[in-house]
Amino acid sequence: MKRMFTLAAASVLAAGSLNAQAQVTLDGQLTAAEVTAGNYTLIGKFTNPRGFGNAGLLSLYAASTPTKMYIFVGGTVEANGNAFQLFLDLPVVAGVPVGTALPAGAATTSFQNFTAKLDLAADLALALRSEATGYMVEGAAYPTATTGSSAKLTTTAGQLDNAGTPLTLPATTTVGNYARLLGARVAYKVMAPGGVSANPGNTATTAGTPPVTTFPASYGGVGSYGWEIELDRTAAGLTGTPSVSLFALQNGGDGGYPSSDFIPQTSVPLTTNGGNLANGAFDFSTLPGRQAATVALGATGGAVLGTKAADAAAIAVGVFPNPASGVTTVAYNVGSHADNVNIVLTDLLGRQVQVLESGLKAAGLQSKTISTANVAAGTYLVRVQVGDKVATSKVVVL
């Protein structure tokens, strides 16, 4: 799947939403008021085939106020000890670099056998693990590339219910490696009798022969039930105007069998192991695109997905010769691994003139030589999209 907000939309929202006061009620349910401008920003939706049967993710959102950051993981976690996991790259702590295996977690937690290589520099994680009598909240901390720990942050007696009742993480568990979770609260809501098919946010429909699934705009949106998290910005080190990277995943009870459900998912649907990753040591950096998303938080609230300047720097578009007469070459950087590339020539109003490139390209610097013989003289924009990143460059055709 692709990023659900374009950078153009993000830049329009930035001025308003970074200064907005998010109105979020921690109850495990997404309301219409919570997805208005200045509140929850959509990170992505899961629309690929499910590997864990009638369970899994729907969507991922983020929001903030001057004092809190909110994350909504829409979906229904599978029973029998399976878990939703949320990995974060927060400021200050270095964490585990991209492409480096996570240290194994503690026994009896959902991080025990999860030693994957992620597309974000994870330094903190939370998990919602189903239990026979409720839902356990777990944490994992990765202070450096080689050190990590995981722990159960709630007890059997203090488990989370499935009715959306907020639970403050016990102060005794939010010390040491988990100090950034001090004051954190969580809530989870599920529709009886359970299953993601019964989740009010699952508005997808399947029909036809062969069957085709349609995902309307309402899918994973207003009305969705799921796991909601509130972080104290001061405790989490989110003061000022920080950036936070996120990645959500459904995993097996010991972390050794991650499912097909993860957000963001910029790769094509998986076909092996019933669509599941099925390996706790899976290397996400081998998949096309970046399986993570970054949001910028405003000092007074709001959350905006991505930054135009960062994408432009990463893609590093160059057009030469410019002005162009007859032919010109577009140079760009795919990044550290293969990714889907789409290059389009548009007019200054953004209207498509010609598709120049579309398909999977290898990692590293690439170039595309194009003919301008059939293009009228004038000034145009070359729009290069690599995975979920977009950059543009002006070109003058003589």
C-alpha cells in the first residue's frame, strides 16, 4: 500500500494542524470529531490479504496536543495469546539502526523471538497481547543497537479490558528503560463476539467471480474499534517540534510468527506462508518501499505526515541538460533497497503531460533519458515518486 496522504496535502495541512489542539477521547474508538483537521492524521491502512484469519489491522493514526501524543491502531487482535505490536523511533535515544536485527526479548512476551530488521531505528515498542482473562500490555526498549529488554507492563489482575476503558500503566513498570512511558495510558475496544469482520471500521466488501474486495474511503475510518495509546510528551522526550517514526504489526504470541498485517505496507501483497512473514527474524529492509512512516509533531499540538524537504533530499532529483532540447536525463536516488518508481511530466498546474517511468527499480542512483521532441516548448515539472516519497524539479523545454 502507499502513503495515504500526499506530500502536497501534508504541506497544506501543516500550517493549521501543527498549531491545532487535538480533541481525542481515549476509548479505543475512532469518532468523526477525532479525524477532523487538527486531530488524528492517517498514517496508512491495511488492504492486503490477511494471514491470521478473522483478525488483524485496519488502520493507523497519530495526533498530538501540547502535552500528549496519541496513536490509534485500528483493528482486532487475534485471540489465543497473539499480539499487536507498535514500534517507535523517538528522539534522543539512538535505538537499533535500520537494517540491524532487534535484540531478542524476554521469555513469555510477544518480543521473545522477534529479532527482525526494521525500516525505522526502533528504540521503544508497546504490545497489546490477548490473554484468557483480558489483554496484557507489554513493552520493549532498545537503548542501543545491541541491547534490549522486554517486560509485561500490566499484571493478570490489572489487565486491560475490551470495552475501551482507559488504563494508566503502573508507575512501578515505567522506570529505567521504560521511563518514557511514565504517565502513558491505553484503551482497547472490540465488538462482541469479536473478529475483525465485526469491527465497525471494516467496511470492505467482497463480491464477484473471482472474488474482488473493495475498500471504500470509510474503511478503517470513523467508527473503527482498536487499540488507542496516549503518551506523555515530556516523559517521552517529545518536547519542541520532534519527529516520530511508527510501525504497527500483528504477531504471534512469542513474536516468532509475524503476520501479513503491518502498517505502513508499501510492498506488494506477500504470497508465501499464507501471506504471512512467518519468521521473527524477517528483514523488512528487503521489501520494496519503506515499511515505516514519520510524523512531525508541533510544539502546540498537531501531527503532519512526512516532510517535503526530507523527501527531496532523499530522492535528490536532477535534470540535465536544463533547458532541454530534444532529450534530457532525469537522475534520482532510489535508496538502500529496490523500490517502486513513478516519474511523470506535468504542467505547472500539476496536470499530467507524459508518464516517463513506472515500475520497480534497483537500489542506488538511477537515471532515465527521455525525449522532449513531442513536448511543446515551455516550463514543466518532473514529479518523481520513489516508494512513498515524492520530489519535483522544474525543467524548461526549448
